[in-house]
Amino acid sequence: MALAAEPGISGNKLAVVNLTREFNFKHRKITAIQGISLEVKEGEFVTILGPSGCGKSTLLRIIAGLTEASSGQVYKDGRLIQGPGRDRGMVFQSYTLFPWLTVRQNIEFGLNLKRVEADRRHEIVNHYLDIIGLTAFADAFPKSLSGGMKQRVAIARALANDPDILLMDEPFGALDAQTRLVMQELLLKIWEETRKTILFVTHDVEEAIFLGDTVYIMTARPGRLKARIPVPLSRPRSFEIKNSRVFLELKTSILEQIREESLKAATMMPAGCD
Amino acid sequence: MRKYLKLNAPIPGKLYFILSVSAFALLLLLWQLGVTVGHLPPSHLPPPGAVARAAVALATDGLIGDIGISFFRVTTGFLLAAAIGVPLGILMGSLKVAEAFFEPLLAFFRYMPASAFIPLTIIWLSIFEAQKIGVVFIGIFFQLVLMIMDVTQNVPQDLIDTAYTLGARPLEVFRRVLLPAALPGIMDTLRVTLGWAWTYVIVAELVAANSGLGFLIMNAGRQLSTPDMFVGILTIGVLGIICDMAFKALNRLLFPWLEREV
Ligand SMILES: Nc1ncnc2c1ncn2[C@@H]1O[C@H](COP(=O)(O)OP(=O)(O)OP(=O)(O)O)[C@@H](O)[C@H]1O
Ligand SMILES: [Mg+2]
């Protein structure tokens, strides 16, 4: 039993303690993640890097309270997390805008639940529409947006709700290289302004380094934490930094570390060999 | 020409319309040729002209009344089935306990054809309106519930989870996400089942009725009046397609946000 007095649980924005999750798959147990512990400080931008199927989504879903852990706990501000809540916003890997709501209505979804009054609601939505550069599309339905625009709205929707922590599950995974770069810069700009605590999952090494204060590397399934790497790049960052010596060296070293994991993941049977 | 043969690619609306109309025109032409060139006996295949004349004659002699009474039976049975079936289906689709309780039972009833119930409905409900409506109800209710359940279960889990992470409570998720997401599928299910309702009302009227389009066809059959039978059958087709188009127009109006035109 982990006590709230344990070091790391109090004093950190988020503390993940010895988290394990198993799934039943065709009468066999698959361990998606195993014994993951990590701590995130207030305002920290943490990126989590891991090969496909290593349990990145599972980890985020447990922190969001959408999936239950088999064992282990998650604490936010020292309190045990027991279900989903508006204090932990999430941007999903798939497009999840509500298609029957316009861009504006999507962004104000959480504000309506909170019964924020109309004037204030408008102010907040207009602010985020401006940040993501989609003011002209305020009254459009999601069907007329491109993938990048949809994810921008999804980010704005999560932020407008003013969560303590923003969980992002490969939000740019489905976007092309150029759009991805633009989105990364936009996200950094927003982060500089809001200083939200962010947990960002990706399988793109450059993305993980470019965005994060700290990069965690996960092993292939069962997903464990393999390494915790602080990123010594100064802020604010712009895309030129990707050509700097520090960046490239970090990239090489991380690539080496995840190479063996990716190889393991690629040769693994779908039902897992754990 | 090539560009119209791309798989699943859209074509201009005008072309779509022209093609649709030509199919009807072609059918009419083949029919006429069958009579004039093929010399098919009019007792089997009356010429289009004869059917048109029969239609005009019937229009002033009961056809409108028969349409009205069939329409009434269809609508009542359909609305009854929808009023119970839609809420029940949504409940089964969103709560596993409701699914476990109702689904096997309804699936069992679904395999009993409504026509097999007709003698029983006559004993239970006599041969009055309630009996015809009962056959329509039995014919569509079970399918309708199961289809609505399916539609509800197919609402993407990510949309539901998104609502939870934005602070929605279960009832809010239900009202603000599950229902609006399922609505187009529900309307489409209703459109399809309304078509089936027309089939069952005719079955009921063929067996035991003294009014309605089914009765008109049956009666024409007894008098060996093929043109009248044609009028009855074609009327059902026309009514069916009108219902279908009305539903589609309504859906376009209600769901301007859908990716695909319904
Ligand atoms: N609901 C579930 N039922 C059974 N197995 C599951 C379930 N969810 C996840 N898994 C399994 O757990 C493992 C981790 O899945 P997860 O989606 O967390 O991986 P991921 O790192 O997000 O992968 P990707 O990069 O492809 O998104 C996978 O092997 C997956 O098959
Ligand atoms: Mg994932």
C-alpha cells in the first residue's frame, strides 16, 4: 500500500507508482505495461517514447482514469486518481471531435458542462480559436476540416477546459511531416503561454526531444521504463534547434537505445511473448 | 467516360438523376415490347395503357380509401414499434445488463416469421384494425430493437471517453454524446423498418381484411382482373419510394454535419 507520505507522491504534480496492467486476450494474459513508476513536476513537459504496442496508450488511459490498472496507483497533487475527471484533459490518437458540433461548440463542450456563463465562454473560445488560427472556421463542422485542423481543435477543446494536466496520445501521429512540424511549434508556443503540465506520447524520436523537458523511453511489450533522459535544450525552441549538435547527439543516443526495443517489437507475436 | 467508372467515386447529381429515370423508362419500354412484340397474353401481362386506365378508374372507386387505410395501419404499427423499440434498443446498446436480459429473448422471437403469427393474431385480436397493426408490429419490432442496439453500440468509444475527460458525468455523456452520435443510425434504421412495415401490412391484408391495398390485390385476383392487381402492386411501390425519399430528405435536413450524404 503506497502512502501519500511516500516521497514523490506529494510535491509532484503527478506520481505514477508501480503501475501494471494486464489484458485477457484469447484466454491468455497479455501484460501491456509492467511496474511503471514516474514523477512529473508542475509545468513539466514530459514525452514518452516507445515502439508500437508497448502500452503507451494504456498508460495514458490509466492516468486519465479511463482504464483501470491491474495494480499500482496514480496520484495527482498527492491524491489517488479513481476515475476520469476534467482536471486531466486528453487529446486522442484518433480524431475525436464531435461531428455534430461546430468547431466553436466543440471547444466550448467542457465549458458548457461547467455551466460557464455565455460571455466568459465566448471569450475563452475566441482566445483559443485565435491561438490555433481557426477563427474563420468557428462555425464549420469537423467534416470540412483537415486532419491537422481537427487535432488543433481537439487541443483547443482540451485546453479551454483548463485542466491541470494535458495528456496527449500521439496527437500528430496521423499527420504528414510538414503539418507535424507546424503542430509541434504551435504546441510549444501554447505551452510557453500556459505552462501546463503535459504528458506527450509519441514514437517519433525527434518529436520527443524537440518538445520535452524529459524524455522517457519505454521497452517493447510488456512496457517498462527503460530510461529517463533530461533534455538540455534551452527554451523557447524553434525548429532550427533540430539541427543543433546537442539535439543530434541526443537523437543518436536515444535511437541506439530504442533500436533494440523496436526490433523486439517487430518480431513479437501479436499475442505477446511475455 | 472513364471518369464515371472509377470505383465508388461521386458523379454529378444530374447524371445520377438521368440514370435513375432511364431505368424506369427502360422497364416501361420492355414491358410495352413484351406486350406488342412478345405477344404475351394480356391476362398475364396487361399493356401499360390498360393498367393506367385501371388506375384512373380505381382512383375514383376506392383506391384512395384503400391507400388511406393501409397507410393508417402501417403508420400505427410502425410508430408503436418505434415508440417502444427505440428507447429499448438504446438502453440495450448502452447497458450490458439490459442487453444480457433482452437480447437473447428478442433474437429468439426474431426468427419466428410474423406471417406465422397471423392465425394467432386473429384469435387474439379478431380481424379488426388491431390485428393488422399487430402483424405489422410483430413483423418489425424485434428487428428494430436489435438494429437500434447495434447502432448504439457502434458509437466510437473514443468519443465517449473524450466526453469523460472533459468532465461529463454518465448521464451527460448519454445525452450529449451517445444520443446525438447514434441519431443518424437510428433514423436510418427507422427508414428501413418502415419499408418492412409495408410488406407486413400487405401480408396481413391478403389473409384477412376487407379493405386496404392487400385486400384490393386479393380481390382483383379473385375476379381475375390483372390490371387492377398491377395497380395495387405498383401503388405499394410508389408509396414505398415516397416514404424512403421523405426520410432521406428529413435526414439531410437533420444531419448537415454527416460526412457522407445519406
Ligand atoms: N482493451 C484491450 N484488450 C486487450 N488487449 C489490449 C487492450 N488494449 C490494449 N491491449 C494490448 O495492450 C498492448 C498495448 O496497447 P496500447 O494500445 O497501449 O499500445 P500503444 O503503445 O499505444 O501502441 P500504438 O503505438 O500502436 O498506439 C497491445 O499489445 C494491445 O494489444
Ligand atoms: Mg496508442
